[in-house]
Amino acid sequence: MELRELGRTGLKLSTVGFGASPLGNVFGDVSEEQANASVRLAFQSGINFFDTSPYYGGTLSEKVLGKALKALGAPRNSYVVATKCGRYKEGFDFSAERVTRSIEESLERLQLDYVDILQCHDIEFGSLDQVVNETIPALVKLKEAGKARFIGITGLPLGIFSYVLDRVPPGTLDVVLSYCHYCVNDTSLGDLVPYLKTKGVGIINASPLSMGLLTESGPPEWHPASLELKSACQAAATHCKEKGKNISKLALQYSLLNKEITSVLVGMKSVEQVEENVAAARELATSGIDEETLSEVEAILKPVKNQSWPSGIQQS
Ligand code: NAD
């Protein structure tokens, strides 16, 4: 598995990262056995980056991931763990007091002494000024205390990244995690990459399958996309299937093509999905992408290109 550097952190992440939200049962139930086997196979296949949050499954994902990582018996510096703070089953709280308590709770659930990356989770749901003036300074302190090696922010609307990065001292943030904006149906993150590079932050792209839109079985019931976007993606998946191709493989490979993005986080809940996603990355490296099917899928998705959905609160 190819490794790419994450901004100025010195971390080298596998281009395919393990998104652990499915381990919180957010895409259907996953047994602990299946979770352990998926994490183990991912690690053995060269995936060294694991992303979770206290929000996923109301802390379940952190607990299950922590157990699975411990069971690997691998040296702590052989894998990179990212978690988040500020978003919980109970709601959002970006106060310094809450995020400081949050990392202690996360470390206990993950059975770790530190995380590699701590990110404010979905900041568009809080006051961005509070994130700039209170949350990030608290995260800087946690970094100094050795609880997290690097810090970052995550969210859906791309404008949040420049809002925050333009207001914190240069070099304060190490990472941004964007999701659903560098997929075959939405490439809007690409336009922001030059700006993010000038800010020196590492870029993580999550949800290359658009949280299930780009799968044969379709998205979960809670998926926020419009009916128009859902049916266009379904048409693309059906087209691939009729050709004997797999939309998820094509979609993951498409996201991996952008080398400015360090790692693509795909949610995985079974050994089969790990196998498929690792094979997709290997095949891309040896044979390239299926250009013909890609252009057909792009044509089907053209009417909904870059269509997203609202997320967060109106900022004053
Ligand atoms: P995704 O686009 O990766 O899709 C995940 C869905 O696709 C799941 O249902 C999974 O079971 C399925 N899947 C995975 N591989 C497949 C395959 N080969 N064939 C068919 N189906 C397959 O969406 P995601 O899980 O939401 O995102 C990935 C990860 O990124 C998350 O787990 C999380 O760690 C992170 N993330 C973070 C944020 C944030 O911080 N705000 C937001 C979204 C995602």
C-alpha cells in the first residue's frame, strides 16, 4: 500500500485509510469478531491509518477500534490513530472544558496513551468563532501535554476550513478532514487544495463512496442527499453492475487518483470490504483506472455534479 506524507506532520499515511464509523454500527450491525478481523486484515494489508470519533455509535466505535488495535500486538508507532471531539450522541459541545475532558475519555476507550490526530468534529454545527478562540487553543494545550501529536478540524461545508485557517496563527492546525467532496460525483475539494497547501495543512478526504451512495446496495436510510442525487448514483451503480463492474471499486480508485490528498478514508465493516478496497488500490497502482466506465459514470452523474446537502447552523 502506497504511503503519502500528511502535510508538515512527518506522518506517512496509507493512501487508503480505515474509517471506523461502521464499527459503531452506523451502517448496520457489526460483530466484535468481524470488527477485529477487519482491522487485523487492514493492518496486515498495509493500512496504517484508523479514524474514529466518540460520536460514532455513541462511543462504540472508539471502544471496538481500541480493542481491535490492541489485539494486533503491534508497536504503537506502526499505526496512526485519529479521533475527534466536540460532537457526541448527546449533541455538540466545543467548549474548552468539554474537549479537554473528551480526549481523556477517548484515550481510555481506545486504550491508548495518546492519539496521533485529534480533530474538532463537524465544526459547522458550532460557533466558528468559538472554535477559533476557545476550542483550538484548548487543542493546542492538549498537543503540548502530549495527548495528541497533531490537531485538526473536520466538517462538510468547505468554507469552514478557510474561515478557521484565516483566523488562527499560521502552523496552528496540522490537518483538515473533508468528506463527500472528493468523490466521482463531487470534486469540489479539488478547488480548495492549492489554498490548503499554502496553509501547510495535511488533507484527508473521507467518504469516497459518498457515505454509501456509490455502492450497489445504496445508502443508509439516514443519508441526507436529495432524491435526485440518490437516484443518479443508483443509476450509475446499476450501469456498472450491468457491465459487470463495481461502482465502489471505481469510486475509491477515482478518489485515490488525486495525489495532493494524503489519505482516503473509507468506512469498512467486513473482511470482504477490506479485501475489496485493498485490491482496488493495488489494481489502480498496477493497471490504472477503467477510463471507459469512469467516463460513462461521470456522464450519468453530470446533472448532479457537486450537488451536496445542508449541514450545520447558520453562522452569524
Ligand atoms: P464511505 O463513503 O466510506 O462509505 C461507507 C459505506 O460503504 C459503508 O456502508 C461501508 O460498509 C460501505 N463500503 C465500504 N467498502 C465497500 C465496498 N468495497 N463495496 C461496497 N460497499 C462498501 O463513508 P463513511 O464511512 O461515512 O466515511 C469513511 C470514514 O471517514 C468514516 O468511517 C469516518 O471515519 C470518516 N468520516 C469523517 C467525517 C467527519 O469527520 N465529519 C465525516 C464522514 C466520514
